[in-house]
Amino acid sequence: MSWLVVLVLILHHAFYDWLLMEPVDVGGTFMGGGMAIQLYLIGWTVATLGMIVALLLRLPGAMFGWIGAGLVPLGIGAWWQLNYPDNAEEVIYSISRQGIGTFMLIGAMLLGSGLYARARRKTRALDREHMPVQFIVALMLAAFFIGVPLAIYKQQTMPHCAFSKEGQQLTVCLGDDDSERVIVD
């Protein structure tokens, strides 16, 4: 269970690192197109807090997860540093090369602290008294970090040009066919 939680936390880090470091053309968008950046940072922070909880409770594999959470931004950052768009002078992107470098620095700090802690950590025998607590915490972390994304994924999106039964407009109707109306319960 603990290794599953660690894998899911690394996947969360990879997902949010990719979204935060991907240069997206935001020129001509409302408020610079950075409306989702705060949500991505919150998601990244929550995943980091989950990893810290796993580390503090010494879940099996948590140290490797911390090291992996440091390697992920280094790899993604290196990819975007090498493949940064060439037209950066003419187009406004959501992140600059320096911003990607900042994320890579954070990844290097996570990696360095994980390697340092792993080298300094003393091996100890399994503590049978703490195993039920570790299992319960791992179960709760798995329920949160697997259950919440699945619940969000299962939500149905509103159809184009949706209206309630009372006639209230629920979505913005963009397009050529304004006569198409879907009534949503």
C-alpha cells in the first residue's frame, strides 16, 4: 500500500510539474492566461504535503518517493529548456526559461535533501506497533490522492448551450447555431 501511495504521489508531482513548466502561448488571453497557475501550485503543494506525511511516518518507499519528486522537475525542466519555443521574442509564454530554471532548482533541492537524508538515515528493525498506523495513513493517502482525481474525472461536463428548466443559461453559447438548446436537470 505504501509503495502505491508513493507512486501516486510521484505521478501527481509529474502531472503538476508538467503543467507548471509547459510554455503555453498566453498572449491575448484574459489576465495573461495564468488563471490556472494558482490551482496547479496548490495541487503541487498538496502532493508535497502528502509526501512529507509519508516521510514523517516512515512509510516504506517514502524516501525514494522524495528523491523521485526531486528528479521529476529536473527531467521535465531539462526537456523544456532544450525544447523551449524559438519565437519567445514575439509571443508571450506562461513561463520563461528562468522560471523553468527555478523549478529545476526546487527539484535539485528536493533531490539533494532526499539523498542527504537517505545517507544519514539509520536502518532500523520493523516496528510492529507502528505498522497499523502506517497502513491506515497509507490507506487514507491512497484514498485521497486516487479518489479525488477519479471523482473529478467522473464529473460530466456541461453540454454546449445548456439551460436549466427554468430558462437560466448555464453555459456560454458560442458558435454559429444559437438555436441549439440543451435543457439540463
